[in-house]
Amino acid sequence: MSKGSPTSASLAATLTIVTAPGFAANGDLPASTIAYVSDITLSVTATGTPAPSLQWQISTDSGGTWNDISGETSATLDLTGLTFSDTGKQYRVKLNNGVGGDIFSTATTLTVNTGPQPALSVSPNTAQTITGTPARSPSPSPTAEKQAPRSSGRPR
């Protein structure tokens, strides 16, 4: 290079795109959760850049107040030892990644039933209407006929 000629320099730059936290499609909680066993797992799929922190919360007064569940900061919440007295408790997840403030999942209301579990599978966040036909007698009604004993062809 000669004296007085222009010089060039390049600098490396990093572009970081941040997005507010949210829930992936079908990654939110259903409005209600029915447990036929004493142990269940709730789960969510969180999105956002940077990755959001998660905090599970519980309400025992129909959503009037929410309390953090100590130590529950993963995408899944294992509920164990459930009994009928847990019916009505609500659970949700709080997300935060520093972009846009706290975001809350749908609150799911727990119902604990005893008895056999029905054979039914429901996807999260999908409205489901379940209908059925009550048991009834077949039509026409079956009849019973008395039959004479079979003859072996030998006289008695």
C-alpha cells in the first residue's frame, strides 16, 4: 500500500433475532384434565428466542390466585398420589424470556375420577364433543322357545 491510499477493514457482526415466548401449535394445556389414575404428567411445548424460562403454577380457588410450584421449571409436571380431593385444582405454566413479559398457558382444571378408564384419546387444544347412545333393548325383542328333547330314535 502506498502512503495516502484508502484502507479497508471488516468487522464481524452478530445479528440476534429475539421473539416473545409462546406455545407451539398443540403445545398448550387442555382446558380440563381427567385423571383415572393417581399419577399423571402435564406437558407443554414452549417457543421463543432466547428460550423462555418455565414456571408451573397452581390455583386452589378457581384461578383467583396463582402460586409457583417450587422447583417445577421444566416442560413437564408430574402429579403423583392424586386423590378425589385434588379435583378442582388448576395448573398452568408461566413463560418469560425477557421479551414481551410473562405469558401464561391455558389453565387446566383437574378432575380425579375413580373407576375404570374409558377407552378415549383426546388431543390437547382440540374441542371434543362426545356423544353416545344409551343402552336399550334390541328390537325386535329376542324370544325363547322351549324345545322338546331330541329323540334318539329308540323307544323308551
